[in-house]
Amino acid sequence: MQRLAMLCIILGLVVSAGQGTDGLSDLLNRLPEPHNYVLKRISSYDRSGGNQDYRKIPAGETLALFDEPGPGSITHIWITINSPEKYHLKRLVLRMYWDGESTPSVETPIGDFFGLGNGDYFMYQSLPLAVGSTKALNAFFPMPFARHGKITVTNEGDEPVGNFYFNIDYRALPDALPAGTLYFHAQYRQCAPCSGWTNEWKHNSDDSVDKKPNLDGAGNYVFLEATGRGHFVGVTHSIFQNQDDWWGEGDDMIFIDGEKTPSIIGTGSEDYYLGAWGFDGGPTNYLLFGNPVFGGFSAGGRSSVYRFHLDSPIPFTKSIKVTIEHGHANHRSDNFFSVAYWYQTEPHAPFPALPPVDARLPRIYPTGGPGNAEKR
């Protein structure tokens, strides 16, 4: 009951923010209200009427999932994949284009988009993203487009994808989008490995590490750099440890509209993801935050975390830079894989080049330091 109540409150906040109503919205009481749209679905169903409700994606080829005129708004994406290739979640690349833009507003390995950044499937539930049983990838971010929306998946692996199933639900709108409507964006980034400034440490609490200052975010891992007007709504973050001890001794730092020092500073990685004490209580997943995979405290450990700012998206009028330390003052050299989610006006700034497939795959790198000293 507590989880259901939380869901209703948060959904009420989202509906209220999106539709300009006052207070929390009672979703059940709103059901009798008329809706001025036509709900449509684009899917992989078998056009012959048979049961072969999937598409194949040969190696090196691109499949268009969605290619529709506007105005409209995508409300739900469901995907499931049958592929024999290991780490196909890292090898398939998801891209989204709005209103005929030449560069995508979304570009990320498909697993990372759904929070599976280490290339392995696991189930979890958040409000905008969820993975259900079995291997069911779901996204509920609203994705409006004025003139045209396009979604593609490219197979950058070596093996063909035998079965790629999808359902994409969207609202065909009778009128133009409201003035000032912001567009959905998602950007993949990684450091594999992150460049720790030292490997001469035994514990995160060593004085040489713990007392090093970092006031301006120099060397921080960057989740997102964007220019324009919009708001940041969250991040999914996967970690593959190259070193022992707790990976998360790093503070989040967010720079808004060209700040030289961050106006939003946190107290530790698990604190940003709304947990505490290194997540040593084990995995959790909630609607706006969670650590659904807990990899422990040793080299080779895999962890996944997420945080969504749906209660208070972080606005920017000119630019935003969202960062986090990799270890205190960036002393650690683990592998980070992340996707940042935000809404903004177009055009958007160029994205960093997507790393090649081999660089995206999780593995231990010879960084030195605890648990890795023999691999210098």
C-alpha cells in the first residue's frame, strides 16, 4: 500500500506539472475526462496475420522502429530481444530523431538506455524505466514531436539478431504542440577506465586521498553537457570495478548556466542515488531511485544505480554540466557507463562520438591499485 500511495503521489505531481493543474491529481477521478488524441501503436506484429511478430536485424544493418508524422507524443516503448550474441545489449544502438534533425536527440546502446549498462539483464521498477520478466524493456518518458518522429536500432555486433519485438504507443494529436514544448533527449557516456590520479593507495580513507580538495570538479566524470534551455531529469549509471573497496566515494557536482563552481554539490555517490553507507544492505529499487544491482567491494564487481529528478527537474536557461567524482577527488579508476535524460529546446549541442563496440564492453583494465596491482 505504501508503494502504491507513493506511485499515485508521484504520478500526480508529473501530471500536474505537465498539464498545469493545481495540486495532486487523482488519476482515477480523471478517467471520465475526455481525451483529445488518437492512440496509435507501431509494432513488429506479423503483417501476414501469422505469429512471426518480430523483426530480424542482420549484423551491420539498421531497423526503423518508428517513422511517423506529427504532431504526436510517444508515451510508451516496449522491446524484447532474442540474440545469441553476448553483450548484445551493448552492441545494439538506439537512436531517436525529432522533426527531421540530422543528428539524433537520443544515441545510446540499447541496454544502457534501459539502465542495463553492464550488458546483463536484471529486473527492476522505476517510474520512467522498468525491466520486467523476462527481458522486457519498458520506457514511459513522454517524447513529443511537432512534425516527425523517428526511432532506429543499429546492430553493431557480429551476429544477426533473430527476434526483435517492439510495441511503441503514441498519441496522434489534432493540434500543434503547445509553444515552448521541450524535446526528450538521452546521451550515453563512459570512461573505461576512468583516469584516477593515483594508484598508490590501499583504502579510500587513506589521508593522501581523503584530504585532497576538489572544489571545482576538475577531472570529474561527466554525465551530461548541454546547451540551450531545458531541464535535467535523471541518470542511469553502471559501474564495473577495476579496483577493490567501495567505488562510490565521489560527490555529485552540477554546474548551471556556465557556473565555474557548482551550485549543486552532494556528499557521496550513494547519497546522490538516495542510498547510504555503500549500499551494503543489498539491492533496492524504487520509483525515483535505486541500486538494483549491488556488486560488492572488490575488483570485478558490477553495480547499477539510478536517480530521476521527476519531483524537481533541474532547469537551465543557457547550459548545464552534470558530473560526479570517480572516487574522492577522482582517485579511483573504475569503469563508468551512463545515460543522462533531459528535455530541452532544439537544436541541441553535438554529442560526444559513440565509442566503438569493443570499448563499450565491460572488462577489467590494468589500472593498478588495490585488487589490480599485478595488472599495472
